[in-house]
Amino acid sequence: LMPIGAAATQAPDVVIREVFRELLNQLDVKRQTDSLSDDSVRGIFAALLNPRIDYLALARWILRDHWVNASVEQQTEFLHAFEQYIINTYALALSSGERIELDVAGDPLLRKNTAVVSAGIKVAGSDAIPLDFRLIQRDAEWLLFDVTFSGVSLARTFRSDFSYVAKTGGIDAVTTHLNLRRKGSP
């Protein structure tokens, strides 16, 4: 297994496989030592995934004009809230399954500086749920931009949800919305 930092020259499907393998290994170690907690899971996800997600490209695409018209401070606050929301929501969802498997199917679909890696995820022996990981190449590194679960794009879902909130209160309202949702408020 190559260290995650060495992934810059790897193919996008290899990046997905290795990040996921390392994620599962670290979760298993925590389970075996009875030290698996919500905070430890968030820490593992943040350490492994935050450097692999293109939050800036996502924010620009999701918020469009609200992003362009926001101050640097507003953009920074949104990015922090968005990162925390992503990690909190998806780390805890994936960590609940005892046996998690990811099967990457075939070669990635490559276009210019983007790639789609198709896979299936199984939790506790259930039927595989189809996933598509969409990545963007930045310099020599592949970064995650979107994940599609059974045909539903997370980026498009965020864009739809956030645009409704942004229409009434701009980027500040979306940041507040994310912080409240992350903390469990409606």
C-alpha cells in the first residue's frame, strides 16, 4: 500500500481503492481496540478525505453567483462549515456498518481533467449500492468532486438544497444552515 500522499501520480480508480482501503483499515483498528467513537470516526474521515475533496470547486459550482459575490471571509466560513458538515454526515453513516466492502468496477471513464470511477458498496452483506465517484485532476492529483448513490448526485442535491436557502439569505444563510444541520437542528 502506497502512502496516501504518494497518490498524486496514481490513476483515479487506484486513488479511490487506496483511500477507501485505508479508511476501512483505520475504522477496523478502532473497532478492534474498542476505541471507535463519533469523534475518532470524524478524525479518520477528515484526515483521509479532506485532502482528497475539491471543496473549492464544489462550493463554486453549488453556490454559483452567491459564491462569486461573497467576501473572502464569507467564502472561508462557508468552506469550513461545508467540510464539517460533509465529514459529520458521511463519516458517521459509513462507520455504522460492521462489514463494508467497496468493489471498483472496471476502468474509470476519463475525459480531459475529469474521471468517473464506478463502484458498488456493500454494508453488512447487503446488496451492492451503485456508486460513481467523480474526480477532477488538479495538477497531478485526482480530487473527489461528487459521489452519485444509486443515480442521485450529492453535488446536485447540495446545489438544490443550498440554492433555496441562499435565495433568501445568501451565503451567510447557507453557512448558518449547514452549522445547524451538523449540530442536529432542523
